[in-house]
Amino acid sequence: METIDHGAGIFGGLLVFMLIFAFVCFIIHIALCVWAYRDSRRKGKSQEFSMLVLIALFFFPIMGLIVYLIIRNDDGLNL
């Protein structure tokens, strides 16, 4: 009599879920980078500053977003 291993099915479902979740997070990450770049250009910042924002958000998404949100306004925090 053969035994059926149901663990492989659970692992496969979990793997598919994790891949979809990672893909959605990646899409959100890219959209966030594009938004910050466009926002920087719309606020009249230079091309170089906007590219720096884009690169910083691509490599350091959470910390880069926090820093950008603090410095994005001209009348922001004066530290």
C-alpha cells in the first residue's frame, strides 16, 4: 500500500504564495521609486537630485523614503 505525502502540496502552495507576494512587493517598490522621481521633478528639483532620489529609494527603500519625505518640502523641517 502506498502512502501519499500531502506535505509537498502544502509546500508548493506556500511557495507559490511567497512568489506572488514577492512579485507584488517588487512592483510596489518600483512604483514607489517612480513616484518619488516624478514628485521630485514636479517640485522643481534638478535632474541630478531626482536621479539621486531614485537610486537611493531603489537600494534603500524604507530609509530612503523616510529621508525623502522629510526633505521633499521646501518648508519642511529646518534641522
